[in-house]
Amino acid sequence: MRGLPAAVAVFFSLSLACAYAADGDPDPSFGSGGMQRFEAVHAYGEPAVTVDADGRIVVCDGDQRDIATDYDLLIERFNADGSPDITFGVGGETTLSFDDQGIEDLCSAIALQQDGAIVVAGVREFPGFGTRDPYFLVARLTAGGVLDATFAGGAGYTVFPYEVFGLGGATAVAIDASGRIIVAGGSQPDVGNEDFAIARLMPDGTFDATFSGSGSETIGFFSSLSYDYATHVATDAEGRIVLAGNAGGETALVRLLDDGTLDPTFGSGGSALLPAGPGSQGFVIDHAGRLLVAGSVPAPNDNQNADFAAARLLADGSLDTSFGNGGIASIAFDLADGGGGRDGASAIVEQSDGKLVLLGSAEYGDLMYNRNAAARLLDDGTLDPSFGNGGKITFAFGLAMPSDDWLSGAALDGGHVIVVGRAGQGEGGIVDDIVARLESDLVFRATFE
């Protein structure tokens, strides 16, 4: 740059950066070449992510530290640049081990309290009669990454007794405006049957008796046996609790009032079912109070293929017909040999400008492997042409060839989209948990505002 005025040099440098890193690409300045691996030895589950007030990235999953031992909960924290935060736990990580050989204890969801404490939820398994029986697990770590001795009577974690939900597991957690912990998932009261399950805990880890009289509730959708389970939970601007999940193969949403009763102003008696919906692998309540669920729908005229999809509901539980096609927007990547492929979104986030980013995977080649996939939608559900290639982008981290990558969760850090997922080689090959940061035009614009 010698000989160029300083202002021209800065402009030239920004132009080069924009030329090589399109909006939606992995940010090459993050971690190592745009991504950072977890310290997992044998990762298991679907990693979850959140971002704290200081821009540090907190992730969790299950990990098998040694092939002869059980799976434990692994929680890690990274600095904003993707480097491990060595002030957290031991060298940036905390492992919660419950010392049962051959048992799979998993972290499925993570949330942050206002004081920086970290709440994780998942599954705690116990040996049964020739089985491994799952129960709801909730644990809290201090901001420093150790079990919080003020939670659950000093243990730092609680396992729900059989009398609460029977067998089951937590898949979602949220913190409400009063600091209470809301945890949701599936309850198995009978063989071949599963219901939505939700519980609310006080900040000290005890059940909140003002919620449904006992602190917990189950919700079934059909009189016959069916598999109904919640995948996400959130509170809206009015403090109501919204659950998203699946019921008998249909996309299902439920809204509860603060006392745990069904909200009669939502859907039909408090619930809304979408028989042709995309499922609920991803969920978000947007700036206007509308509910968005993301997943996949069968591709037109080809049930062997599937496309990214998102559905938007109005605050009353009805489909928002101004979005996509009658309330559902679908996006095809079609990377398989000859076209097609089973593509699916696993997460959805809303940027500060109201645009929606869907993240997941797209099958490619001979349908044996996946690439990371992302798409961005405008308010009406159409693709945003300023993102990736016409609104879509796919990428791989190249940890193995052929690569088999997919994204499972996302969070926002200012204008950045932070993603977590898995990367590696399929068919029994090594698979690593990864965290990455995607480029965003919001960050570029912010430097000039």
C-alpha cells in the first residue's frame, strides 16, 4: 500500500475483504480458518450454543472421554475471536461426569442468566432392567464454569424424579424475566406414547408451585398413542410461554399463561397444529411477536427429497399467509447427483434488520454426505439476493474427504451469526463438534453508522 493515501488504503483493504468473504461465508478471522473445534474426544448429540453479554460463546454437547467410559456433559466457552477462554473451567471447558459406566448423559440445550450463570438441560440416564432409562436433567454453572453450589440444594444439578414425567428428557431451556428456569422436552407416561413436558424451576432449582400447581405439566394432542415432544421453549413479550415441537408427525405449537394453563386465545384452545408444516428443528419469536418454526418439507412431486422450510404464525396461532406460500417458505439446494437431495434446516435466527437466517445441511453427491447449508429470507419469505449466491450458501470445513458436515444450532453476536454443528467423515468416521462465525453485511454497515 506504500504511496496510497491512508483513506484510499483502508478502502482498498475493505474491498479486498469483501471480494473474498461474501455475506454468509465463514469468517476467516474466527478460530482457525473460520471455525474452532470443541475439545470433544468422541462427540455425541447435537451441540447447542449461546452468546454472553461479553461476546463469549458458550457451547455444550455430550462427549465420551474414553471409549471405555460413559458419555458426559461437555460445556466450553470461547472468546469472541474463537479462541478457548482459559478463564472458564479448566483450560476453557467443564465436564460434568456422573460416573455411571456405559451411560449416555447429554446436554441438549443451554441458556444464560443475567448474572452470567450458565444453565444446561438434557438427559441423565440410569441403568434399568436391561435398558438405559432417561430422565430430565438441569444443571447450573457459575460464570467461571464450576457447578453452582447455590443451586439444587448445593449439588449444582437436579434430576427430575420418575413421579414428575416418568421417563423422558429435556431438549429445551429458557430463562424468564423473573429468572425462573423453564425446561421442556418429552414425557413417556406409557409404552408407545410421549407427551409434551414442561417444568418451571425457581432460581434455586426447586419446582415453582405457582406453575400448574406443582411446577410441571404434560400436554398430549391425540386421544390415541402418539409421539409428542417439545423441541424449543421461549417466552414472548407478554411473558407467555411458547412451546414448539412435534405431535404425531405434525408441527405443533402451544402457548401457556404464566400459571401454566393453556392460553385460550392461541390456536385452538391453546395449541396449533400444522399437518403440512416443516417440523420444529428451529424456532424463534420475531420482533413482531410472530412465531417461526424451521425444518424441512417434502420436495414437490418427489417424496424422496426434502427442502429447507420455515412456517410463520401470527400471534393468535394462525398461519401468516403473507409469508412464503400460504405461510410456509421452502428453499431447495438440490446438490445431489442428478438434482434433489434431502435438505433440512436445524436452526433459525432473526437478524436486527428483520431478515431470517436458516441453517442446517444439504445432501450432495450420492446422498451419503452433507454440506453445511444456510439461506436468508426477507420479511415475505423470499430469498435475500444479497446473501450467498442468490440467497443461499453451502460450505464444508474440510476435516475429511469426502466431508460430512451439518449445523445444529445458532445464536447472534451483534451482527454476526454464530453456528455450531458437526464436521467430519460419515460412515463411522471421526466427527468433531465445531463452532464458526459467519460473515454479515450488518457488521460491515455498522462500521459506517
